[in-house]
Amino acid sequence: MVRHLVVGDLRVQRIERKGGWRSWTIVWPEGTLHAEADRFLRGHDGSGTQKTYAYYLVDHLRWLERECLAFDTVQLRDLERYMGVVGAEVHMPLGEPWRMGKRPYGRSALSTAASCLKGFYLHQSSRGVNVDLGGKLDGTRLPSRVDRHRSLLGHLKSAMPTNPLAPKGPHRRHPKMLPDGAREKLLATVNSARDRMVVTWLADGGLRIGELCGLHLADLHLRENAACGECRAPHLHVCHRPGNPNRAEADTPSRPPAGAPCEARRSRVGAPPGRPSPWAAGPGPRPAGQCGSAWRGGSPGDASARRARSSTSRRPRRRV
Ligand SMILES: [Zn+2]
């Protein structure tokens, strides 16, 4: 690792790739690549996680610079101290203040930062740098009843990974949902058909903001028995499509292989069965062969069920 006298000027750099894909990396003030960070972030290439981790990691790397700590000498106690200066409850001297004038991380941000740091130092450890620290971060514990209940084939689990940097205490048990009556109040407040559609589709379809903003006209199959043949009721397709002019992107875990069809998901929209859809005069059929399908929404409980599933995911996501 190259040591620099310049403090706090590491920055996140967005890289525009062919086909509209974007990647994020970390560079030194003079523009050269931060090799260790770049190697770690490349493991999440093309995903929203890469961007999130880049911004969490750059803050940590700036702090390391200020503390004059190198990757091969940093200890678990130093990482705990870092978590303390960004907002975690840590009972030890924290040293000089950090992120002056900014709000401390909340619980969710602390969890993400902890995952990012664990991933980064395990990656370093796998390359033979600071193996001791990697061993301390890579602990396991016995699964609890809640863990078994939440996991697929949970009854077979004998150990769960732990992260000593993650915030302690009980996890949030329920996903964040709109309070009762909020949808009606929102609908009464908005004053355009577009905004009413946004509120209705976010609530009914369980769409995320990026998914809604990234829709193309061809993705809307608002007539019954659309030509795609994948769903008889009015529905829409959510495609992982890079290069949207408004930069909206449906969340995707990783970049699909070149030449692969974009992954699509269908979510039912429109009026409940038995009532005509207000968007019945929608666009024509979607171009055939553009998308496959992976998931189908539909029943009224789908939106909440999907958010509940999302809440157990460890990937940081923007939720609606
Ligand atoms: Zn369709």
C-alpha cells in the first residue's frame, strides 16, 4: 500500500462501461487506482452493492490514512474504533472526531458498513494480508430458532456467520411499511395522473423506485391476454436494463454474461379482477424474445410479501 501525505482526498470514481453499464472504484487524489479497494470492488462489478460499498469503503480508507494505519497492521480493535467514530455504540476511547458535521450512521448504515469492512478485510486475508484479522472477522455461531425459521432448509443449519462489527441487539422484526391510511392521504394530495399512477403502482405492484423509473413503454402490458403470453391479467415487465437516460436501474445482483437476455420480472398492475383497468388502452404487444421471466406478482399480498423477503436480504437496497 502506498502511503501518502495527502489526507482525506481518496474519492469514488464512476466508470462508464460499454453498453451503458457503470462501475465504481476508488482512486487516489492524483487519479491513480487504489489497487486493494479496486480488487475488492471488482467482485461486485455492475451491481448496486458495488456503488454502496465504494462510498462506505472510501470513508474507511480516508480514516485509515488519517490514523496512519496500514492494511497489514490494522487490528480488530481499530475497526471497532472506526465503527464507534461513525456512530456505533463502542465502549472504548475513540480518538479524534471523524465525519464532523455529518449525522452518525443509523442502524441500517452501520450494518452495511460492517458488511463492507468484513468483506474487504476477508478479501485482503484471502490474499495473505493480515490473516489474523481475517480469522477474527470470519467467526460463526450456533443458529437461533429465528435463524432456522428464516433460512431455507434452516433445520439443517449447524452454524451461522457472525460479524463482530455489526450492531448488537435484536433485528427489526418487521419490514418498514406505509402506515394505515397513508396511501389514501397520498392519493388525495397528489394532483396529477402521473403521480397518482406512481403511488398506486408502488403500493400495488411492490415496485422499487429504480424499477418504476426504469420502465419503458414496451414493458407495459396493460391489456388482458397480452401477446407475450406470460400472464393473462394486465401486468408489466421489470427489466435490468443499463443505459437509461434517467440512470434508473432495476436492482441486479451482478452483470449478466454478454449476450444473455435481460432478466425480467412481471408484476401485475391495474384494477382488481372484475373491474376494467384504467390503463386498458395501453400500448401494443411487447417485442417478442426481448425478455425471459423470473417472477410473477399478482395477489394483493405480493407487495408486502416481497418487501418482507427483501428485508431479510443482506444486500443494501433502496426500498420504496
Ligand atoms: Zn407481458
